[in-house]
Amino acid sequence: MSAAEAPATENGEPARGPVPPGGLLDVLGVASVVLDTDGRIVLWSPQAEELFGYTAQEALGQYAARLMVHERHIQLVGRLFADVMRTGESWAGGFPIRRKDGSTRLVEFRNMRLLDDQGDVYALGLAADQSTIRRLEQDVALSERMVKQSPIGYAVLDTELRFVSVNPALEKINGVPAAEHVGRTLREVLPMLDFTSVETGARQVLETGVPVIDDTLVGRTPADPDEDHTWAHSLYRLEDTMGNVLGVAVSVVDITEQHRASVEAEAARRRLAVIADASARIGTTLELERTACELADVAVPELADVAAVDLLDAVVEGRQSTLGPSEAAVIRALAVRPPNGTEAVRAADPPGQIARYAPDRLVTECVRTGEAVLVRQVKDEDLPRIARSPEAAVLLGRAGLHSYLAVPLIARGEVLGALDLKRTRNPAPFDEDDVLLARELAARAAVQIDNARWYQNARNTALTLQRSLLPSHPPVTTGLEVASRYQPAGATSEVGGDWFDVIPLEGGKTALVVGDVMGSGISAAATMGRLRTATTTLAALDLDPARLLEHLDKTTSALDHSIATCVYAVHDPHLRQCRIANAGHLPPARVRPGHPPELLDLPTGVPLGVGGVEFSTVTVDFAPGDELVFYTDGLVETRRHSLDERLAFMLSLLDDPARPLEEVCDLLLRTLHHPDNHDDVALLIARAQELP
């Protein structure tokens, strides 16, 4: 290590004292020989002994030319020696030598005149094997050429991490001349870059010798101060042949393009993952609000910090949604994510609320044009066009809204609403890739939302029709107390065709009916209405229950192959009896004081619409205080339990004959009916009373 490379003290001065030796001279094996003025050897080094093959005892006092030079060059060497001794000018050259063992070797010589403190003259000869020298020269030349011409940036740092040298490629990468690197630290040359990790890594390399390979560094240099670049750098410890640490070698490669390609590939992979996630998570049900929430859940936090799903109110109501240029948008909020907490969330319309957005609002522009609206960098003047109100604009400003994106929800050529996205914590603004991803999510979700809203409209229509066909309050009848319930199917299913009826008859008698039309939707509700009307008409004829079911069977067969089950009972308070006929329906339960609840043993019969099978009438006692419980299969059937288990469970709930009938209805529905059951429920309970 040279003095310039010696460790420095705190004040920057070179450290005083011995410096560890380098190993280059050992590699060269330089032989040292001192001659007197007559050319006799007076000093002979161990390297000379190795190079020429003569021991010091054999060489000392001998003429050097005879011992060290091939006999063909003795005269020439003698003249050159004389010139050096006379003029004092050094001489260098290469000659073949003959070693003691007779072999020949090419040797490089360096000769110079020496003077001691007495004025005596001597000659110093330095000799080294020429092949070794040439090999080192070639290695150095090759290394220098490769470093200078390489497109990879190279630098050498000393043990204090100051630049010793840089190659032209690194000059170009840094935009700083090589001369301005030397003697300075990384931070002094490029103060705009954060070199903390590089310096830490370099010190570890100096200490351990373990290289650092392909660490990345991102930033800007004077070579391109307006754009970020990404570099891969590697660090290696430099040592001489004796193991002395000289410093750190640094290689730098600009991988900006590869890094961008990798980032783009990762972004594409993320988009595909989000889209795949959306395909699995959006549209799991036909509930409009839940589908909207599923879309918002996918968008946060992958795409935005706050997401809102808004539909035009006309779309929700099933009307046309076209907006004119000066027309405001009446929007119903369906979902907001995250559900609470931040000011940006409080600025959004709460789910279920209807808001009026003026024509100049960005969400209005989005749903009017059917195009995405992107504000990469939100400014203060943009907030009033984003927010629903001045107060909401203040909240968005405080929340740090810096980027905004709205994409339309379009299904089957109709704009349904918008997916509204905001970024507050994510520092990156929305870009074109985000627009593409948002459009893809919106397109996939819009179809599911459209399905859900049409299904919901159809379901609401069927439910309205069915409720309009059912009695709102059972009529007051002689000798009976009656309670009833109708429970629509869960939100994931359509309305069914279940019905019940209480029909006053002549002579104080009462007909009790519960039925279930197979199928669902408007068609089932319409069939149910026709059967209920037919039943009421036939009941007025005071027919035997079995005869009435036979007429209903013919009526049902004429209704486009409809099938229905039905239980028809006629209560006579004077005889304290009920006459009952069953058309493929579940048997009613009878509850009597002092007796365990029981299912009536009735002939099952066949459903209405099958045709060709006679029905039977059974008469059962029905005294005051007794109850009959009529129900449809939606009350007791589940996928996880057998029907016998469920019927037994129902009977166990009918353990108190004195319980008010309204409470009994609520208890049965609350305990037995599952909200996700794919069937609706009709329930009718009648209790016999004493005649006045």
C-alpha cells in the first residue's frame, strides 16, 4: 500500500508508522545484485540465487557477466556496464541467461550506478524473469482495457470509502468527471442519492470479505436530474497477494429499463390477480346492495383508499337512465369502503342515501358520457366538482385527497351508475393502468349489478302481487281464534306461491286453507291467486272437502301444467269437529290441552294438477281450546336435517296450548325458518273457542 493509500487519521493526515507490505515484488521475484567497479559481485540476494541457480557463496567475488549472462552477450553487456559506471545513466534491457543447471531463461535487467557515503561507486542490478513480467503486463493491460471500455461502471474506493479511480462508464452514469471523484466520498460526489445502504454494505465487505451482489439503488444523478433511474451495484473487497485489504471495488449497471419492465409485469400480474379475485367475489348473490359491497371490497385497498358504488336512482327503480347535458344526476349510494373511520369516507354518500349531483359534478359527467373521469393530481379547485356538498369538499381536503377516478358501470349498453375511487394514503396518482383495471372491474361488476337489480325488481313485483292476493287480516269467524304469517323466501331466492285463507261459511262454519304452488316468481304468484279465487268460490257451495279438492284438481290441471299442494279443512263449532282433506301437503298439527302435540293422521293424497286420483275426507275432534297448525314446507325443510327430525322439533315448540297465537306464530318462524331458506312460508293457526 502506498503512502497515499495508508489509513488516515481523524484530521485526514496519513497515519505515521509502518505500513503492511504488498506482495507484488514477491510475485515478480526481483533479484538484487550489487557489483563493484570491476564488475565483481559483492552482494547477492536470495531471489538472485533462485533466478540464476548459484548460491551466495558461489556468486560472491565472481564476475557478474560470466555468471549471469549468456556467453554470446558478455562483450555487449560489458560495454553497457562500462557506460553506466562512466555516465551514471541507468540502462534496461532483456537478455537470455544460462543458469547453473545449463538451462536458458529470458530475464529483464535494470542497471544503475550507486554511490555510498565514502564516495565509492557500485552498480545495482535488478533482474526478473521476463515471462513473469510479460504475464503481469498483459494482465494489467487487459484489466485496464476492460475497465475503460466496459459499459459497466467501475470504481475503486479506499478503506475510508473515498474514490481512488472510476472508469468512463461510471463518469457517464454519474454525470461527474473522473477527476471530481478522486479523494471524495460517495455522498460528496452525489449528494442527491441516499447511499446509506451502500455505505453499510461496503463496510461489511471490508470487514468480512463477503461480497454484496446486485443490490439496487434508485434516484437521480447530474447525468439525468429530471428522471429516476435504478442501478444494480455489487461490492467486492480488494486484497493484495499477502491478504492486505486495499479497499472496495464497485460495479454499477443501469437497470432502469429492466426495472420498469419488471414493475410493469408485476402491475400486470397484480391486475390479473385483482380481476381473478373480482370474478370469484363479485356476484355471489342476486342481492343488489351485497353485489355493490363486493365490488367496493375488491377495489379497496388494491386500487383505491376509498371506493363508492353509486347507481342512478332511475336505474334502481327500473326506469331509463339517460341524462341530458344540463340535467342533474339523482344517485343512490349502495356501498362505501372502508365502511367508516376516515374523513374521506364521511365525505361520501352513506349507503341508501339519495343525492342530487349538479351537471358540473365529475360523477355526473361520468354517468352522462359513459366515459372514465380521471384527475391525476387533485387541486383545491377540483374538490367542489368531486364532493357532493361544500362540507364534503372540506372533508376531502382535510383527508388529503390527491387523486380521483370515476368509471361508469355499463351493462347491456346502459349506464347504471359509477365506481368512484379516491386516493388519500397511497402516494401514487391514478394512471392509465389503473383506469384499465377500474374499467375491467366495473364492466364485470356491472353485469352482476344489472342482474341483481332486475331480479330484485322482479322479486318485488312478485312479492307485491302475492301480498295483494293474500288476506291482510283473517276475518272474524264463529268459534275460532285465528293468527297467520306469510314470510317471503330469503333474498337469494324468488318469491314462491304459498298461500293461506280463512273463509267464513254459512251456519257459523269456517274453511281453513293452506297451499303451496310449485315454482317461484310472478308465474307462481299468479297461479296461487287463481287457485285462491277458485277455492273461495267452491267453498261457498259448502262442498265436502274431498269434493272441493277434486274440483281444484281440475282447475289446476288447466293452468299450464301447474302443480300445487293443499290442505282444506271445514270447522263446525256446533259439532266441535273439523273435516279435513289433503292434496299432497304436509299434515297439520293438533294441539290439545292435556295431550302431547301430534300430527294428524290423514291420507296424503296427490298434489293438485296430477289428476285421476280421488281424495278422502277425515273428520277429527276439535273442542274449545284445541289448536290446528297449518304450514307449508318452507317452515320445516332444511338441507341438513331429515323431515321427521324437523317435524318432531316443531311439535316440541307447541308445548303450551295456552300461549297466545301471535306468540306461537313468531316462535315458530323465529326458531324454524332459516333466513337463507330457498322457499317462502305460509303459517295459519286456529284455536277453537266456546260459542257464546
